[in-house]
Amino acid sequence: MKKIKRPRTKIYGFDPREAARIETALLKAHFERDYVLLETLMAKLFEELYGLDATIAEKLAIKEIKAFGAHNEAENPDISKKDKGIYWNQVKELKQEYFHILAEVLKKYGINLSTKEIDTLAELEEEWWELHHIKDYEGVTNCKAKQNVILFKLPLPTAREVAEISVEAIKKYDTAKLLPTEENQPYWIETEKAEIKFYNLFKGRTAKNISKRLSSLFFI
């Protein structure tokens, strides 16, 4: 008998280990340039994280895959500075479309994003992707922390704490992709461990923050 999914009522209602497993597999697919598998895993991750139906998850995944494609073109060392700028602008535009879809999803969890906030999220995403390309991990952390403040209404210190763990996983991934396939398996295991740590922290901090926000309503 097929298990019936219950509607999600909380943003933090996902399984951290399952999210980490999917994201690590997704990163491996990206490393191997298997974009068909990457799109499938991306949609599964969005279903797990946000409790989405398959159609909306697929829409988000397609936007993300197209942004990855533009990102890969922007990182091509053989193209001109002008062409790089064009591709990075495509990344930002695609991420704007992505965040517009995500904003509609987040409304059911009581998170409302303005058009200005959506534009800022896209700008920060494009910025941290560029910073990651030059391995500026501190810059990546700062951008992701700002995104966490906007997206999940976390206080900045908490948002930064979550971002730092996320960047730990990024560093493990960066090490894994530099090594031959026969040597990088231990680093994929470390990547998944870092992802589990990230999703556990994100889930805990988000739940705690929402509880505080709700309890504070009684004192307004």
C-alpha cells in the first residue's frame, strides 16, 4: 500500500538525514555532470525540505538546473569578461524566478517575502556562487547568513551559525571533486556527515526561532 503524505504545517518538518543523503547524492551528480539525475534529486530535495508536491518541486529544480548551466558557462576560463558577465546575469535572473516560486511556497509557513527581498536573495545567491568560484569561504558564509535572515527570519548570529556549517559541507565537496573517483569516496562520506550536521542545526534553530516568535505574540 502506498504511503499517503500528510500535508506539512511546519518549515522544519523535514528529516535531516534524508535531506543530507539526497543533497550529497545531488552534489555527486553535479560533480559527474549527470544533469538528468541532478534534476531528479533536486526535485526530491525540495519535496523533502518544503513538503512540496512533485509539480512545484520540479519547477524549482528546473530553474536551479538552468542556473547551474549558466554558472558553469560563467566559470569557463576561455570566455571573455563580457561573456562571463552575461552568464552571471543569467544566473541572477534565473535565481529571481526560483525565489519567486519559493516565496509562494513559504507563505504556507507564515513567511512572506517582498519583491525587494526576492531580488536581494537572487543577488546574494549570484554573489556567493561567484565567491565560491574563487574559494572565498568567508564571503560565501556572509552571503548565506544574509539569505538565512531574509528567507527564514533567523536572527543574524543564528543565521551565521547555520551558514558556517553549510560552508563546512561545501569545503568537503570541494575537496572531493578535486580527487580521482577511486580516491574521493571518504570525502563524500565526510560531505554527508557535514550535511547531516547542517540540516540538524538548521531544523533545530528554525524550530526554536519560530517558537520564540510565536510566544512573543502574546506580549504584543
